Amino acid sequence: MTSLWSNVTFRRLFFGRIVTNVVDSLYVISTMWLVHELVYVL
């Protein structure tokens, strides 16, 4: 059985998911930060 890491399609999917998760996390953090700033300004 060959390793999954030798499969180019799997590597693209895996690293794509990592990038997606990082960007989604940054989006959530920036949204919470914006809400925090707007609450304390008003």
C-alpha cells in the first residue's frame, strides 16, 4: 500500500484544508474583535 503523502491530490487537499482552517480562524477572531470595538465605542 502506498503512502498517502505520495499522492499529489491528497497533499493538495490536506494543505488546502489547513489554509482554509487558518483563514476561517482569523475571520472569527477579527469578527469578535470588531464586535468588541463597536460595543465599547457606543
